[in-house]
Amino acid sequence: MCYNQPGIKRKGDLVLEKFVINGGKKLHGTLQISGAKNAAVAIIPAALLVEGVVTIENVPDVSDVRILIDIISEMGAKITRLGRNSFTIDSTEIKSCEPPYKMVSKLRASYYLLGALLGRFKHAVVALPGGCDFGNRPIDQHEKGFRSLGADVKIKKGAVYVKANEIKGAHIYFDNVSVGSTINIMIAATRAKGTTVIENAAKEPHIVDVANFLNAMGANIKGAGTDVIRIRGVDSLKGGHTYSLIPDQIETGTYMIAAAATGGDVTITGIIPKHMESLTAKLIEMNVGIEEGGDYIRVFGKGKMRGATVKTQPYPGFPTDLQPQIATLLCLADGVSTVYEKVWDTRFQYIVELNRMGAKIKADGNTAIIDGPSTLSGAPVRSNDLRAGAALVIAGLVAEGVTQIYNVRFIDRGYEDIEAKLRDLGADIQRVSYDTEE
Ligand code: EPZ
């Protein structure tokens, strides 16, 4: 059964929708976090390496995942849905190594199809990735890795062509720390002849999750989560296994910041507190209340917040995917704060929208200076990427009056049921569809 039935209205992508938030309500209660989106969008393509049936659980029901499921269905994978957050993938009979251009170009993570198809079939043609727009998003390190494994890589007509007679283990030193390149080469090298060593690897939690998934299917990967990963190639990966995804680090962080911003008291459960350390430390520094347990974090307001300096970095540094959200929180804190965006070139476009709501932020290159505290007031604003959208939702929750957030489809890429989860915590947020561009 196709996971996604054509013609059926789905949240955020076939209709124009906005969030309407009546701000000023403190968030209170308990919240369960979904599975990690960025693990899901790597593990689903990685399942193409498996000749057999795999069951994947705790998959977030977000539009990026739905698009990927549609793409691999088109390629011949059989998807059987077991529930909203779990399904089986049978990749025994893949009929095409050229996933549909239009579908693929919508999604950044589609580059993982290259690693998976190269690893199993030794060739692939995959459209250059799309995804959230925050400037130049090169794939030269992916290309370098594939070439090291013995593949010929060409970019033409908007697509990446990879082809090899044989995938051979290699020693690869990445020029910069890249999540996608690390995962892609790990996936492709799983079925290489011999051993691959990736140096200067990224260490994000979902890299470990992808390695654990592949190992559960019979791969031999060691060192994921450190900056040297060793992959001894195996002849095949076998199905018959069930794998459950880790909780979403960025979704967790987004709700932690939302709780702090509203001065509420929220316990976020089903998480791995270790993954949150850079944020937890920053919130404590800002005078936000934190209580941690084995699989939960409670975040509560303690009164005035202090400004801080935030520098985004690869894991275990402060995640770039929480940068717009923490910047929103810093607008509410006393004093001057500084945010250095060290991962992406242009990830400050949302600032103009926050300033429309009363924030005082000046951006210069990769640095933003925030003059706080500001009293935010509701306004019509537009999200231009997933995390910027989440930041505007947080701003709307705090603002006096009504905030309307357009381009909800970006937020739907990575947050399952964001409005329902927030409503359960006491927020006044509605998803409203409209017929023409407002
Ligand atoms: C992943 O993107 C995430 N996406 C991003 O999250 C996240 O912002 C990013 O990692 C950094 O944590 C997915 O996992 C699907 P990178 P990715 O390769 O893999 C440079 C979200 O909101 N670079 O780690 O594409 C690049 O320009 C999304 O969920 C090269 O120079 O990021 C950037 O400066 C948005 N050459 C840095 O490395 C390359 O070949 C990190 O990029 C690849 C990357």
C-alpha cells in the first residue's frame, strides 16, 4: 500500500495554511516528543540497501518523511503502513535508480538516495537537492567521498550522476564537518569491498542512529558519534528486523525554548537529555529553570532572563537548527546578546519578521546583535524555512495580540502536530486555510 494516497488533502502541502496565534499564554503540562526527522530522512533511503523487509518505528509523521516515502514507493519499494508512526519497507525489488526529478528536488535529504543506490546498485541519477532556503548548500564533500569510493560523479541537467564498477573501501578526510556527507558515505560504504575510514566525521545523534540501524541490518560500522568512523563493507544487508528511531533533538529543543519563552512549566518526555546539553547549559546561563531525569527535561520560568552569547557549531556544539528559536528567546532577555551562526551562510532571514513583531535585532554577516528585552506584539509574518517558522511560532506564543504565520508548509516539514502539541500545553493556536495568497 502506498503510504501516501494521491489526491488526499494533507496538512500543509496541498492547501494554503497559516497559523493564527493568540499570544500571551504560559505553556504548562507534559509533552511527548516524536522520532527524529533528520534520522528518518536518512534511514528511509538507507533501507534501500536492505534486500528484505524492515520495520521502522517512531517515525515522525511530517511532510519531508511523506515525500521520501512517496519517492521510494515510486522506485519500487513496497511500503506497508502499520500505524501513524511505523511502517515496513520492502526494498527487494527496486525497479529504478533514477527517482522522479520533481519529487526529489523538493527535499534536501534526497541526497541520501545517492549513497544508498550507489552502495547497492553501483549507479544512480538523483536531482540536486532542494529543501529549506538559507543560502548556498554545496555537496562537494559528498562528491569527494563517492569519488574516493571509486565512483565517477558528474553533475548535469540539475542532477547528480554516480556510477562505479566497484565500490571500494577508502580513507576519506572531510574538509569540513558535514552531517549529510558523513551519513551518505557511511551508507554507500556499508556494501563496499574492504574497509572505509571517515575522518573529521560529524557526530550528531542521528549519525549514530543511522549507524545503529545499518548495524542492526548486518552492517559493520564502528565509531559513529566520534570523529573517526570505520566501516567494514559487507556483501548484503538482510531484512526481518525492527528499528525504532531516536527522539528528535531539535523538536525537543524547540519546545524547551517555547516553555522558557512563555515563562511556563513544561516537562518534555521520551527524550535523551544528553543530546540537549548545549541548550540546557545555555538556558541555565540565562536563568531558566531546568530539572533533568533519565528520559525527560522539565523547563520552567524563574523570572527575568539574562542575555547570552550563542555560537552554533556541529554537535556537541549548539545546533544551528535551534539558532532562530534561541534568538527569539534572547529577544526577551535582559541586555545585549550575540548570536554567531557558524554553520550556514545565510540563516538570519527570519530576523526581519521578528523585528516586525518588536524585536531589536541587527544582523551583520553571520553575527546578530540582539538588544533585549523587547515586548513582542502580534503581526502577520512569513516563515521562510522550517526552523525560522518554529521561531516565529515561539514569538507568536509570547506576543501580545494575534500573530498570523504564513508558509506553514515549511513548519510541517519537520514538526508533527505542532499546533495540537502546543494546544495541549495551553496555547491558543489554530491552523487556518485560505484560498488565495493573502
Ligand atoms: C543537516 O544538513 C540537517 N539536515 C540540517 O537540518 C542541519 O542544519 C545541518 O545538518 C547542520 O546540522 C538534515 O539532516 C536533512 P551539513 P546537511 O552537510 O547535512 C557545508 C533542518 O532544519 N558543506 O552538516 O545538509 C555546508 O555548506 C535542516 O532540519 C559543504 O561545504 O548539513 C554547511 O556550511 C536544515 N560541503 C556545513 O557544511 C558539503 O558537501 C554543514 O552542512 C556539505 C556541506
